[in-house]
Amino acid sequence: MSESIIASDLVGSIKGRYPVGATTFQLAVPSPITVGTSKIRAGGQNGDLKSALVVEEIAFTAYYPAQVRNIKRTRGLDWLIRYIHLDSQASRVSVWVVLKISEDAEPPKPNQNSWPLVIFSHGLGGSRTTYSQLCMRLASSGRVVLAMEHRDGSGHVCVPSRSPAKLYIKESDIIWSPDTKDEERTMLSFRGDQLTFRQHEIYLAYAAFSKLVKYGYEGPGNGLQLTDASKIDWDSWTQKDDVVPIQCDDNIALAGHSFGGATVFSILSTDPPSSESTPIPVNKALILDPWIEPICSPGPSPVPSPRDRPLPRLLVINSEGFTLWKDHFERLVGVVGVWEPAGRRLLTIVRSKHISFSDFPLLPLTIKKKAHIVMDIISKLSLAFLDGSIDNALDDIRTRKMEIKIVGIKKDGRPSRQLVGDIGDVIVQGLSMAPTSDASVDSLIPLFKSIGLTQSKAAEASKNPKSAGVLRDVIVTHGLADVGLDEKQAVLFAALAGQLIKVEGMGESERDYVVKAILEGKLKSVDQVTAATKYLESNPGPIDDNEFNKYCGVGFTITAEELLSSAIRYIEDSTVAGWANLGPTISGLKATPELRWANPLEMKNAVEKAFTEKFGTREVGKPKGKEPKKEGSAKPKAAATETASLASTSTNTRKSVFEEGFLGALHKPGENTQIHPHLREQHLASTNGLVFTRFPPEPNGFLHIGHSKAIFVNFGYAAHHGGKCYLRYDDTNPEKEEARYFESILETVRWLGYEPWKITYSSDYFDQLYDLAVELIKRDKAYVCHCSQEEIKANRGEKVSAPKACAHRARPVEESLIEFEKMKNGHYRPKEANLRMKQDLTDGNPQMWDLTAYRVLDATHHRTGDKWKIYPTYDFTHCLVDSFENISHSLCTVEFIASRQSYEWLCDALEVYKPRQSEYGRLNVQGTVMSKRKILTLVNENYVNGWDDPRLYTLIALRRRGIPPGAIKSFVSTLGVSTAASNIQVARFEQTVRQYLEGTAPRLLMVLLPLKVTIENLPEDYVLMVEKPLHPKVPELGTSTIPFTRTIYIDADDFRLEDSKDYFRLAPGKTVGLFQAPHPITCTSYKTDPTSGDVIELICRLEDSGSAKKPKAFIQWVAEHKASGSPVRIDETRIFYPLFKSDNPLAAIPDFKADINPDSLEVIKGAMVEVGFWPLAKRLLENARAESKAQAEHVSGDVKSKSYTPNGQLAGKECVNFQGLRVAYFALDKDTKAAALDTNNTHGQEGDFLVLNRVVSLKEDSGKS
């Protein structure tokens, strides 16, 4: 046994319950992991290139409670692990070199309770020893702290100890990959790779240390080595029987400072690296003065790891400087605000500095009394947080609200700010800056509209509570509602409010000055308002009107001639070579002080005029040798490339979704822990080790697009792993369930191409659930409660106080059994009695506060009739039915994270098989509503025509609109599956649909607004049958044959009376090509309606003689030919626009209906389509019906017996979709009546009623000009 060294006074004495020892471990990584693509030179300027970030070896120092006291100190760990070249600290480094940290080579024996584990991540310039004071204080309180030494180039050592050392990787050291974009060649981008590198290190360290505890120092697969050669007995740290010396499997805390804080956030917000399989069960996160700039915006979202644990509690302690760093602090507030209020704290220590959390202020030649005060506060708060008593600690410390004062002027003229208070005061941040949907904020919208803001801009102005409050104060103080502002001035005041929250130290007089300047019309743009606030922030005191006006561009004027002269002078003075330098020239001219306030459009015009005078026209300046893109050829080529790309990547993309990221990191069947080992064995025997998932919708409404992700994840994950997926109807609420919803859900699942292994119902298990409820009562883990709903809410604290037990919680078991039987027999009316689970009221998770398990409902169930008077709740049913069905992966959205704890509690309380619940981010589409209640309101109040109105985003509405199921699956798969919510703009969804249809939809000639054309040099009976491909790049789609005759129709938008040089379609005297027609036509004259003056017919000439010049543009057309049934006349073409005017309808006042777009539906009558429509429509329907029949034949007998879906229902009229060339993508609506679709007729007939829905628009066509 080697000699032990206990806590040294060289770096500061430690006063705690236990003496502290420290030991450093290293672990060689068998398979080095390369992170990122950047490189550095090994061994100096002329060294070989090597990857900058390679995980080859990890190191950490373990600080722990020592069992040896009063041992003479003869040696210890070096505090300075490598010499640091710090010019400003040169006189101190020589002293620091001899500093030692205590080392105890004999680990502690386990106490009655296991030692909690803390993993600490250092900041930039730090190491495993830089935070020894804090780490030793934590260890002295009875914890084991693993202080990482990150080898990522951010600290003292960035390469294995056996290699030449390199202290830091600076930006100048990095050699970027040629593929790296210029805008990504920044140190901040490199920091992102370092975060990934650190995640690998922490997961590897945790896995290795866990093995040490479980198997011993020389146990299997460990590999940990001491940095010294001492032989040490690790017996007291090795698990024996049920005695676990260190808590490695539960309640682990992550801690970090600065960049280490960002490291902790990144671990909480991302999945474990794919090369590590041991998740870290984090229950607390201690983050000290985090620097979160390297984390991609909008910042980390809390994601517990592993997925079967509740959200970790969070304490962030900020320094004064980082709190006064306004933009950074606002982002931090937004990040912390995502946590539940009961599980988060954000504190600031007055007069603390960024380095106050490290050892540096406590070292010889730097030590100050103030540094000890701050370190004592940091330690007290940290320990209290880890002990679960942070609120008690704050009661014993001076706390104050956040106030800022101006204490001087900086060299750059900006005010120097400081927090109000004394050293060691603690500011408890209320997180008011976090986004909120408080009604008091929404109530400001009418006030904002009163000054001239539109509804959408008023709603936007109310979104930020802080700026909204400032705007409210400005309006009230200055009586702006009564002034009669125009909209432009109102926008300026909204911009002023946004600026005022960004500046500090601006008094009322300065604010009044800006308000007056806007009212008097001096400030006319948002740019001027921004300049005004910056000027007044930097120039407190008496305001110089002339200087203010000059700085803000008040009264600035410049003539067009003066602007042109300035542009000519700038071009002559600069090295401008030609039109290629137009953009930089405009930017450079704009940057000159004398033109700061020139009108941007006038400046652009002046520069273009100067360029024309000097270099000639823009066309002359174009590079030679490049042929212009040919009309009609460029776009199909691009489309083909796009289609091929989509086709080639769709399979790989889908595969990667299930093998990487969130889904790739999921456990294997049987790896979910059980309260008894035999439960795992029974589960695996029942499932044969296969993946079992379920899709469990509530049958109380139609599925929406968000459900498509759930269907994709559950059915897709099971299929990918060769497993099974249930369709389980969660039918525990008979008051809201209807047969049509059951039918629609199954039909939608099948329409998307999935087939359930079994169709089950929660009601299948009502008898079993009841028996388990009785068993729960017998185990004294449930009781019958007669509290009213108001009393239950009050006892639960209603988020303002701790929960407390109700009067019935302590009733005897036998009494609850009798009362529960009375509930079952209908003795009580609804809400008179509930069965509640007896959980843990001291737990911070509200899902553990005695949830309701059964309630009384006076409703007839669709399957069980009136057998039951009581029905189980979701919280009771969900986990137990998952258990009954042996679900291996219970996949749900992140709203149920908190429910995971109650899910597992109930399974363990009843000692049944416990599935593992894992949560992924839900899919939301902006600019729509998905709430069943709100959609029902739209339907009942006739804003839409039913749940399948194509303007909605229910799946039956999207299907009716004509969006193919493959496009929806492609959309979901390209989004990926992670723990972050997907808030997607409609434009992105439609772009995916467009890409899908680009390669699959046939193309037909179509005119939306027909304009008759008579070709004067063709005979009356002229007809030429033209065969054309249905898709120029997909020959498999076939061809169609259409007539070309004397009378054709073009789209009215393709004709113009007045020609122009940049217009290439039809006009009097102009020639244009016709797609697939043999020759172009030239307009020779036209006829107009005598009443309206509108053009009603064109007279054109077919250019069929000589070698006519190829036209610059081609347009679509449809011929009149009665014999072939051409044209096909469309009774109604329905064009859909967004149902709501904004991206967030729920922000509208007084409710979401105020945001409804009154012009969301346009109906066009009389459109025409080529006659190839009929054979195409019949073929598409026949193919769809054949596919539906084949799908139905593969349904198992059990599922078939419960199927509500006739085969034909999967092949509706929406299967007929096509691209109207140069118009849009269209599909047949279900309102269509056409006998030819179901008979041998080849043409339409009397009584037909054809309706087309626009599925999605085309990309902007550069040729349509």
C-alpha cells in the first residue's frame, strides 16, 4: 500500500465532513475516434498533417472522501500538469509549478449509503486540476468527483501523454478541409467539433469507471491505469453482492464551467455518441458561468439521458460579467426557461468573475479575501443543490432582484455597467425574459393596434414580454393611442421598444427625445431609430441636436446627380473591373460616411447607371462563350437530376433514420431493466427477442400530419428490425369516441402503406386492468379519494407550492377496497370518487403526485356497452397495456418525458414486466392548427367543409388534396428523428411534396383560363394527332395522343396586348412555340368583347413554311376536337391558399379564428385539360385498386377479422394526379362524378362533374416571362 497524502493547504484548506484524496486515471482508447475533418501539424511548423481531434486517450482525476487522517504529507498531485506560457502571469508560474493537490492512494470504504458520483467538465484553458478547490469541497461532503482532462485542444494537454504536447489549438493552427465552407472556417465552428469530442470522452470515462466499480481495478474490460506506478487495493470500491460503493447506475450529476457548461448542455440535448452504448443516468446538472455560443442556435433543449429518466434538475450560477453580457444572457435565459420551473434555478453572484469558479483567484500571489467569499458562496450553493436543498440555502444567503447601474464611461464611449449589490449577494433570476403565452401579454395586442399596427404586427410585437412591456409604457406615457399615427410610425415605435431592451442606462429624457423625433417625422426608418438609441446610449447628458441629427441622418438629402457623381468617383478610385463587381461596389459606396443615409434603391440605380456609362450594358458585360439556357430543356434536366437524387437517397435516408441518432441509440430488446430478472426472461421468451412497438391513437378525432411521424417511427422502427407493431386503440374515454374515428385511423395507417401485426384495444384488457387496480390497493399503493377537482388541484400545489396529502390518502386498505367496489357498481356519480395511486409527494415531478388511476364515467362504451361504470386513465392504462403486449420500445413524443417516471413506478409497484419509454420530438407545421377541439370549431362554424377540407392538415385532408402517401413518408424521413421538436414551415413541406411529384406525376397539357386561338392558315377540318410523353424523363409512364387542330386554347395569362423586350410569350405580332406542336404560331390580330373590352379570341398564323427562328418561349395549349373528346372541361378547379394569415394562428386576438384568411379558397370554372386525361385517369385508378387488393391479401387473419377498411377505400379519386404543364400539380377531388372512370367509356359524358384540387404549385418557371 502506497503512502497517502491528504488535503493540502498549498491550494487552500478544505473543511468538510471527510478528508479528501485524489487519484488520476488514464485509459487508452482501443479504436481511436476521429471527430471533424480539420487537421493540424504534429510536432511543429514542418510536421506531418494529422487530424486535429482524435480521441486516443482519456484522463481524469478522481476526488473522493478518504478514510485516512493525519498522515504526514510527503507528496501529492501536481496542480500544474504542464508548464503554461502565460506572459502576464510569468512571475507567478514559477510558484505555481511547485503546487500540489492532495493524493490518497487508498480509496474509501463504502458507507451505509453509496457515494454519489459527479462528473466535472473544465472550461477553456482548464484541466482536471484547475477546479480542485470546488471538486475537493464536493468530495469532502461525501461525493466522488471525476474531473475530466479534455484532450481537445482547449486545455493544457490535447494529445496522449506519450506524444509531444501541444497546449492549445489556436485558429491559426487549424488546417481546414477543402470541403469546409468559408463561413464555417471559424474557431466557433471548431468549438462545435470540440463539444462532440468532449462527449466521447465523458461517455468513455463514465463507462470505464462504472466497470471499475462493478468488477474491480483488474476486472474485465476495464483498461483504466493509474498515472503512477503504485499498486493500489481497490477492493473497497468494488461492488459486492448488493453493496454498491459508488452510485454509477443512478442519480449522477454533471457539472461544468464555461465551455464545460456548454459541454454539459450539449450532453443533455443530444443523443449519446453512436460508438458508446452506456447512457449516463443524469438527475442533476450544475452549470457554472456557461459559455453557450458554440452551441448551435436556438440552443440546447433538455433531453434526459438515458431516455427512461425524468428531466434532470438544473442549477446555473452566473458571474456578474456573463450576466451583463446582454445577448448571451438573453439566450441563456431562453435555454434555462425550457426546464420546468420547479426543476431549474438561474442565479448570479454579485462581483463574481468568470475565473471565480476556478482555483486561479485562490493561488499564491493572486489570493484575495473577496475570492474566498465568492468561492464559499459557489460551494454552498452547489452543495445545497446536489443535496436537494437549494431553496433552504437561498434563505440563508443575501438575495436581491436584478438591478443595473451605470458607473462610468468606457474608452469606446459606451457606458460601464455594474450590478447593484455587495460582493456575495445572489440574484435569483425570475426568467421573465423567457418566451411566454401569458394572457396579460396577449391582451396588449388591442393596445398595439390602437397606434396603427396591423393585427399580425401587433401580435408579433407582443411575443417578447420584455419589449412588449416597454412598448406598452411608451404608448401609455406619451398617449400615442390618441395621436393618430400612421402604420409606418407605429412600426417605428415597435422597433424603438425592441431597441430599448438592448441598451442600458438610457434615462426618461433620452427616451422622450427619441419619441418626439419619431412624432415630428425626423426619424423615418427603423435604421434611424436604431442609430438614435445607440447614440443616446453612448452620449448621456445634454443632447446636442446638430450632432444627433448628423449621426441619425435627420434631414439628409442628396440629389440623383450628386449620387451619380459619388458613384463615378468611387468606381474611378477603386479597382472595379466590370459588372461582376456591382454588388461589392454598392456595398462599398454604402459604407462611406457621407452616403450612410442615402436611399438604397436610388444608390443602386446610380451605381448601375455609372456602370453602364463605363462598361456598357449588362448584356455586353456578360462572359463570352456561354450559351443561354434553352427553353424547355434546362428544367427537365434539373428535374431529372432532382428526381434521381431523391430516388437514390430515399432508401438510404430511411435506413439511416432507424440506424443513427435517436433511433439508432435505442436499447436492444431485453436491455430494459426489470425489478425481477425473471420478468426479462419471460418477456424475451414471449417475443423471441424481437422488437415490438405500438401505435396507440385515441379514437376521438381524425389523425393529423403530426401523427404521420408517430406512425412512421413506430411501424418503421419495428419493420426495420424485423419486429412487429400493434395498432392499439386507446379507447378509455367513451364520452368522446366514435366509430368513424376507429375506421378512419386504420384506413389512414393502411393508406400510408403500413399494416399492423395486430389490432387491439385498451378495452380488451379492462378485466386485467381492474384486477391490477385491486392489487395496487392491496399493496397500499392506491386509495379511493372523494376530493373535488378543485381540492385535488389545491393539494397538488397548482405549480405554486409543494403538494400535500389529501384527507383520504391514509384510509385503510380494506376501506379503499370497499369504496372501489362501490365505484365499479355505480354507487357514485362522476367526480364523486376516484382511485388515485399512492406515489411520492416529495418528488419534484408532478407525475408522481398521486395521479388518478380510475374515474367514474356515465357513458356507454362502443365495445363493452354498459358493463363498466369506471374507466382507467391514460396514466394507469398506457404502461400496463404496453406490459401486457410485451412492448420492447414504447416510443412517444417528448410531452411524456415527465410521465416516464410514473410509467415505471406503476410497473414496478405491481411487479410486472416494464417496457422502456423513449421520447422523440413531435412534428408541428406552422401556420395551421392541429387541435381536435379547434378543428371541430372550424368545421361546426363552417369555416371549412369538414375534417377532410384540403386546407387542413389532417391526414384525410392531405389525402383528399392529392398529396401521395409516399410524399408524406419522404417528408418525415428527411426531417429525421431526434429529441428536438420539428417546427416546420408549410413551404418546406410543400417543397418535399413537389420534389416527390416531380419524378412520379405524369404531365398533361392544361389551360386554367382558356383563351380561344384560331389558326387562320389551317383548314377547318385540319387535325394532326400528336404523340407526346407523359414525362420527358420517365418513359415508363408512357405516352398520350392528342389532336392539334385549327382551333386551340391557350392560357389567358400567356397573352398580352402590350409587348416588351423582356416578355417572350404571345402578343400582337409576336411568335411563340407550342409544347409538342410541330410549329410555332404568330399572333396576327385579336377580337374583343364589345361590352367589357376583354380579349376573347386570337387570330394566329402557323409558321410552317421556311426555316422559322426557334422561339424563345413555349406555352401549353389544348385543341378543340369533338371526335376525340378534346378538350376535357373541368367544372371546378379549386386553388387552396393558407387557411391562416400568420405562422402562429394561436397568437391572434380574441382567438385563432381572427387569423383566418378569408381568401383561402379560389374556385376556377372552365379549365381545360388534354384528352389524354381519360386513359391516364383510368389507368391510375386501376393500378391503385390492384395495389390495394394486394395489400389486403397480405393481412393476417386476426387483423382481417377486426378490419374496418374495404379494399376500395385505399384507392380513392385522389390517386389520379398529374402536373398541368407550367401550371401546378393537380388531383381529382372526391366530389368528382365521372362514369368513364368505372366503365368502358373512353370519354366524358353528359352529367359528368369534374373537380380538380391543386396539390401544390410549381417552382417559379424562368421561362414564363
